[in-house]
Amino acid sequence: MTGAPNRKADMFRSEHDLEQALTTPRPELVADLAEGSGDLVILGAGGKMGPTLSVLARRALDEAGRGGDTVYAVSRFGDAATRERLAAERVVPVPFDLLSDADFAELPDAPSVIFMVGAKFGAATNSSWAWEVNAALPDRVARRYRDSAISALSTGNVYPFVPSASGGSVESDTPAPVGEYAMSCLGRERVFEFAAVTRGTRVSLVRLNYAIDLRYGVLADIGSTVLAGAPVDLTTGTVNVVWQGYANEVVLRSLGHASDAVFTLNLTGPEQLGVRRVAERFGELLDTEVAFAGEPAPTALLNDAGRCFELFGYPGVPAGTLIEWQADWLRQGLPTSGKPTKWAVRDGRF
């Protein structure tokens, strides 16, 4: 994959190295963006994926000959360093609290919009907040950008748990969300669908399962548990993950498929990873004994991203390489978010 190390000797040595890999566009993305024109607004750009997606978009537009088109990164920007870093990359930060009563007319116009705002952790104890963020806010966004193409991040949590041997849920499967978070995320989808049906807004819904950034994610969770000598819970015995660089790319490229018929896409990696084997591999790489707890349930939350691969190709970084990178990152003591993904939660309470 362009911009990412692919040999053990070339593993990351800093956050800067990691962010360079996450924000270096592949030729396929550049070619897709060369077909369009106009500015891009990214709502929720200060979150986990937002900063690297924003910089990736800026670099890809430059390579596509669209240096005159602006990338606007909209966020509260509680972290001033993120705002400064984006500005240094020629992304235009727009400090704005989307949950305030501020007039959305103040937001910049653009023919392309990415919606990345979401509320997950705390949804079980503050359900009204989760519904406000995940389902009510999208209505304001959809009305403000009714004439734009909108790519909205969703989640595989809208699907039911499925047998581990099933291959995972596909886009045509009937949603069956478990818990307030997952239900409110389905609400987000329905609100954007309503905009498509009633106002002809072009919409792309991207159901993402577990992007890997090395500073956080399922592999960081499992690897950190192994390194700490704590038992790895096997109850949810299978999981999907995907390199965040690829996830960012697909979100951007999905704008070209946004439609008033609503384009829905599963986004994850092609591998279904056995949690026991992943933990054992971390044990080998970190030279640590691995302890386990629980027995695998017969089902897991899994997505089949075959449609994504047909349209956008396979991720340039396989899961085995991600595990090696993650182990090396942890071994070096490089920064992690300290915020677990809670990927193994089965009752929908986040």
C-alpha cells in the first residue's frame, strides 16, 4: 500500500510515521476524485477518523489537480493541537458545535459532505443524548445540505449477531439492532433515507466495522490485554477489522456512488479473525503468556464487505500485517488512546 511500511524493518517509529501512512492517497482514490469538482465539508472532523480522513482528502485532491477546491473540517475542536495540525495541512478548520442552537446556514456550502458525528460510549446511561446525536442531528444536516452528496458513517451494529461461519451480514439483510446505540444508529440511517426519498438528496450509508489506527481499535484492545497479562475474553470469538487508511479512502470514494436511491455499503476487512488465534499471535510477537476467559458464543457481529471489494478493491494491508504492526507499536510503548472499543459487548450497552 502506498505510504505504508510493508516489511518488519519498516514498522512505524512515531505517530508522524503512522499519520503519513494513513494520509497518503492511493492512485485509485486520486483517479476517482479527479472526476469531480467542488469543495468538501467533513462534519465531525475532530473525532478518531476525522483528522486523517481530512488530510487524506486534501492530499488526494491536490494530486487529482483539484488544489483549488477547499476541504472544510467542522468540529468543536476541543483539542487545539488537532485544529493546528489540520490547518498546517491546508485543511480549513471550522470550529462549530453541531449540537448547539447555532444557525447551520453559517456552515460552508459544498457539493460533497461527509457526516462522521456519532455518540456511542455512554449511550446506555444517557440514551436521549445518543438519539439526539445519532438520529436528530442528521435531520438538521440533511436539510442544510439537501442539494449535496452526503456520505454518512454508520455501523455494523445495525445488524443482528450472526453465526461465525455465516460469512457475515450483507447490505440487503434486515437490520436488527441491539441496544440504544445501535437503534439510534439505524435511526440515523432512516433520517438520511427520508431526505433521499422526500427531497432527492443523494446519500451513501457506510456501515463500518472496526477501523484499525494502532492508537486504538480492536487489535489495540486485544494486544494491550495480552501485554498486561490479563485474560482475553473469548465470548465474542470472531471479529472483523480493517486498516483505517483503506476505510478513509472508501468513505471518500463512496461519495461518487451517493444516490437518491440510497447507496448502502459494508466496510470492513476480508478476514474473519478468530479472537483466540489473534491473542496467541500477540503472545508470540510480544513474548508473553496468554490467558483466556470464557467460551466462544455461536454468534458474532460480522459484516460481509464483498460489495465494497468489488467496487474499490481489497485493502492494501492484510490483517496479519496489522497484527504485526500493532504488536510492534505496543512493544515500543507508542501512544494509545486509552479508550477501549468495547467490541466484545453483546447486550448493546455501551
